[in-house]
Amino acid sequence: MGNDEYDQTENEATREYNHGREGGTHARGYTDHGSHALPGGLSIAADGLRLVPSDIRFKPGVEQTWTYQIRDYEGTVVTEFEESHDELNHLILVRRDLTRFQHLHPEMTADGTWSQQLTFPDPGVYRAFVDILVNGQPTTLGVDLFVPGLVELDPRPASTREATTNGYNVTLRPEEIQAGEAVVLEFETQQDGERVAKLDEYLGALGHLVVLREGDLAYVHVHPEETDPESGRIRFPTAGRYRLFLQAKPDGNLITTSFDVRLDDSNS
Ligand SMILES: [Cu+2]
């Protein structure tokens, strides 16, 4: 980790301080012109809903059943969910170092208990994101799950815009991305140097993209636009480092590729 990273952290801290002191007026260099709403996935309770897990401790390398409920703030268990992208509940698991990505679809019993068989491959602290749609309101709740043992962290590249999985080579564009501005991401998929013409539908969309911010795992979820099969519109909320997990189905084969994007502060 270089000095630049450290400086960035300092700037963030200073900005937060100024922001608070000035009672709502934006400090210099603050690029978020939109609402002050936090990104999803940072909280175990949001939008009047609370995630209640049966357990938060697991063993590494062993298949286990995880159950949880979604309750409202009065404690009533929610049993009515609406489908979003062909599923009532999308469960994303990722270790807090942004590795070991899993995307699962739990089943619900009539009493509102969600159940999922899962295996954590290695020890560590994992973040579980529960992505749901209730009364037309999309919500992502998050909880930490603990898998005890010696944790070996994978090194992370500063930036990767190309990834190869199962013989498919995927390139992320554009090269220049600004924090706080909407951008259309494009993923060009090639096999043996040839562009793959057909991206089959996966989960009611032509791809499935999860974007996580390094440091707090703020969750940004994008489905590439139906009209443009290889792009997705996204707004990275702040500067910092992000890991993108793209799932797509070229030629009917489900592939998961990851990319790393670093966004600099505009005044640095
Ligand atoms: Cu899903």
C-alpha cells in the first residue's frame, strides 16, 4: 500500500469532518451532488426491514444450512416478496477482502424463513447481502458471517480491466471513470480472439453485475440494460477502489469474472 492510498484516506477523513462542521453545506471537493442516502448493503436494517439471521458462525469447508428472516421494525416476519430478475431473494456472499464471491437464491417456507445450503471455502469474515423487493421498494441488507481459522489474504491488483474465465476474455470499458457521475460500463466478451455475439439471458437480464467498494463493501447492483446487451449504467458514489463481479452466460455457459477499478479524487 503506497503513500497515495494513505493520503486518500486522510482526505476522506478531513472531508467528513468539514462536512459535518459546516452543517450540511458541501465541503470543497465533495462530488456527491445527489442525495445523502448511503449505498445499500451497509446496514442490517433499512427501509423498515431488518435481517434476522439464525446464526452468524460457520465452519470452513463444510456445507451448512443458513436460515434467516426479514422482519419489519415491529417484529412481524415478512412473507410477501416480489420477484426481481426472476428471483424473490438474491443472496450474495463475499469475503471481506473482496474474494470468494458466491451468488445464491434461497428458498422461503410459508412462515417467512429463508433457507440456503452454503459452504465457505476458507476462514475469514464474510459479508452476506440479501437483495429483496418488498412493496415495490428494492432493499439490500447486509450482515457479517464469521468462519474461524487462519486467514490468508489474496493480494489485490490496483486495477484490472481484463479478465479471463473458462476461455472467455472479458474487457471492461471505459478506461476513464469519474466518481459521482453516471457511466455506461461495457463488457466485451471474446473467445479465441473472436467477439462472442450472443450473451444469453441470465436471471432475466443479459448479465448481472455486483460492485463492491473496498473498505466498507458498499453494494452497488446493476443489471446491464436489456436494450444494450453488454452495458450497464452505474454511478460509483465516491472515489476509492471497487471490485466488480460480472456474471453472464455467453453461449449458455455461466461465467463469473471480476475487475478492479480505482477512482481518484478529482482534486488529487
Ligand atoms: Cu440472484
